[in-house]
Amino acid sequence: MTPREAVKQIKTRLLPVSDEAETEARIILAHAAGLDRARIFLSEKTLDAGTLAAVDEMVKRRLSGEPLQYILGEWSFMGLDFIVGPAALIPRQDTETLCNEALRLIKERWYKTLLDICTGTGCVAISLNKLSGISTEASDISPACVRLARENVLKNGAEATVREADLFFGASRYDIVTANPPYINDEDMTHLPEEVKREPALALAGGRDGLDLYRRIAADAAAHILPGGALVMEVGMGEADAVRALFPGRETRTVKDLNGIERVVSIDF
Ligand code: GLN
């Protein structure tokens, strides 16, 4: 079987579970064959049995509902590669909106210190550290996420301290705090897409109205952000105004993601 024939076959098998079967098929073949994704069709060479067995194994996992990212064990975000696993939310393109807004503020305002809470894989903290050089700390309540984020710091050659904490910790104050907290409301948690069900509920469930974590962050933020600093958070669809209302009297902004959804709220301190 040639790479082209294999992709066609994988695609057909994935159609029942994926809207992007062709793309996923190419990614799976490239991963199993150790080929560059953009170059899989350059060779007409017959694939060896080991590659086909690896493909079959990956397709079976995917058909059982596992997200492609967990099967690959790695995913790219902000142009960097991150180790991913079921302990943490998979880095999503939506969250690049959060990073870009934070980068804008870091550059315009010469911010020097960052804390990223609910860090998960560490993708936000690590991207911002690598792309701006800002002094970076991160926290997560889950010990498994702390381990994963530390692995990702090493993998990317970033400089960031990651600690286990329930949001803020200690008495330090920062120029900028970023967060992609769990924000899915109880009702939506009951009908998540199959792949999202494989991600940790701890990273998704935001309580009855989805805003539990924002309330806790709003209560403590001023004690941990320097005057002139900012808090930049990802929010769920339709939550931006309610999140902004948690910070009365402060300057707030909303930023839309690439789909035109209000995705990021930033608050000046
Ligand atoms: N964007 C994720 C989803 O809709 C949720 C992420 C989060 O709760 N922070 O699946």
C-alpha cells in the first residue's frame, strides 16, 4: 500500500467519528511512518508492515472516541510543540487569542512578570515566556498537570516555575495574570462532544452558570496584580459580559477569536 492509498483507507475508516477525516488521516499516517506531514505523498514506496500496524492501532483508538491529540501525545500551539495527555485540556486554537492579547499587553506596557493560573499543559505560560522573554510562573491544582507542564517547560527550553496551587499562591504580585479556567456550565457538561468527554472534567466544569472560577479569581486578583497590570482570561461563548461585570469600576475589554466569538476578557488593574 502506498501513502496515498493508506490515507484514503484511513479517511474512510474515520468518517464516522471525524469532520476532518482527511486531515486526521494524513496526520496519523505521517506520525506512524515518521514522515513530515507536508511530504507524505512524495513517496510512492510501499508502506512496511510495522507502519501499517501502527496506523491500525491509532485508528482503532480514534474510533473508540479518543481525541487525535492524546493518541499522538503531542500537539502544536503558538508554533510550539507540547506534550499532551488526559491529565490536561488539549491546547486549542481559540486559546491563541488569549496568548496574542497577552503578548500585545506585555509588549505595549513593558510587563516584566507573568503568572498563568489553571496552566494545564503549560501552553499559555510557556508560549508567552518563549515569545516575549517575560519572567514566568504558573500554577495548577492538579499534580499531574504540574508534572506535565514542567515536562513541557523542559521540552521547549522555556524558563518558567510551575507549582501546585489552587489559583493564586503566596504574596507575590505580577504585572500580568493569564487564565484559561474551566468555564462550561453544568447543563452543557451533560452533552459534551465525545472527544471532549475524554478531557478532564476538572479543566472544563465551571459550575452551574460556568462562572465559578471567574468569581474566585475576581475576589483575589487585586491582591496579586500590580497597579497598572492586567488580568487576561479566556471565556466561554456568551460569558464575556457576565465576566466583565465581575470587575465593577475597572477598565475591561473583550477580544473575539478567529470565529468571531467573544473569547477573551482583559481587565486593567
Ligand atoms: N474551549 C473548551 C471547550 O469548549 C473549554 C475550555 C475551558 O473550559 N476552559 O471544549
